[in-house]
Amino acid sequence: MWVWTKRKTKHRFVHGHYSRVGQTGKNNPMYGKHLSPETKARLSILQQKVMTERYKDPKEREKQSVRTKIRYKDPKEREKISKATKLTWKDPKIRTKRTVSLRRAAKKRWKNPEERIRIGNIFRALWKDPEYRIKNSKSMSRSKSMTNNPNVIEARKKKWKDPEYVAKQMKSRGVKPNKLEKHFEKFLNNLYPNEWKFVGDGQLIIGGKCPDFVNVNGKKKLIEFWGDYWHKGQNPQDRIDKFKPFGWDTLVVWEKELKDIDKLKIKLKKFHTKGVVYNENKNP
């Protein structure tokens, strides 16, 4: 005689089908496999939107932070998280997206004075903890020892001799012409239209150095525009001698020389026509 018995709740496989927990959760091995890549992408976007809306609520944010802290305490969960982050970070598209979003978020936060005070208070509270202070002091001492290491210094010097590496560094740092350089560029274009181009953003690297302006019409001539404050104490002849072995004639123009435009015009005319390095520059 057949007798019906209630099945235990531990069993997830009931009557040849997965239970509701298995159908909607991660226990079902076929979960998400029947979906097309388009629908998966759409669902991921929707999930991101839901998470961002949730994260706006401070109570939900606190809950999420507590959950992550509890998960991160477990070494197995920590390994899973680190592996997942490493895999996602290897993809260049994801890396660029995340770096851009993090920079934007950091800039927005830093503009808000209340957020700035809050971040400062957090770091001050952390610094009071002796364990945190010891860890940071060790890392800082390691970084200092690495920077002062002669092998590291030589390796960096070799890297900076490579023009591709220098160009990448200039682009990543977002080097752009400042107000004075823009003003000087307009002045050059008015004197000699379609002759000079700004390349101080890493477009041209000569001997590991990046000049400010280059002649476009085949003449191997460079112009360096130096600010009175940032280049104080520097000798222009050093920069001229740096580019000379590569066959470039160089002219250094100081910021203070823009005050006497007539004299500057004569100087630029001599350099442009004759090709002689007209050097009256002295450190301001």
C-alpha cells in the first residue's frame, strides 16, 4: 500500500523539477543559460540601475557595507572576490570605464566641502589607530626605499628615454597647454601663420624630452616657452645642448619677454630666418 510522506525541506529536487529556490537562485545549473547575450546585457544594465538607486539610500548603503565586511572576513570569500576583481580588471574596456568613473566620482566628492570634511575625519580617525599607523608607515618607508634605490632610478631613466613611454605618460597625466602657452601660440601664429605647432602634450619626444613648439614646414627648429616661476634657476643652454646632437636648433623664450613685444619679435625673426640660436636668456 502506497503512503504519502512529506518530503524534507532540505531536498531541492521535487517531482523531477527544481524548487522555487533553485529556479530563481544560483543552485539551478541551467539558470541564465537559456538567455541570449542581448538579454543578459540588458538585465545587467537594469541590475546596475537598481543597485545605484539602492545605494542612494543611506540605510541600504549601511546594510551593503555590513554585508561586504562580513563576507570579507571569511578567507574563502576574500579569495573569490579578489579572483573576480582580477579577472574583470584584465579586460581593458572595463578598466578604462572604471578608472574614468572613479575619477569623476572622486572629483565630484572633492568639490563638495562637506564630503571633504567627512573624508578628512575618516582618515584622522584611522590614523589614531596604532595598527593602521604602523602598516602605513611600513608601506611609506618601502616606497621611499624603492624610490631611492639606484637600480630603480636607472630603470626609470631608461624608461624615460623611450619616446613611446614618455608620450603615454604625458597623455595619461592629461598634459595640455596652459594660458600663457596658448597666448604665445596665438602670438606665433600671427607672426608666422601655419609655421609652428604646439607639441608639449607628448606629440614629439627628442632624447626623452618634450619640446613646446616645433616648426611644421620641414625646418628642424624648436621653441621652448619657459615660465618665470616653474623654470626659475634653470639654464636655457642646457636645453639647447640637449636637442643639438639630434640636429635641432632651439630657442628658449621666457615669460617675462612677453612684456617687450617688439624686442621679442626681433628675436623670433632672427631665429626663424637665419636659423641661428639667438640666446640672450638669463635666469629671471
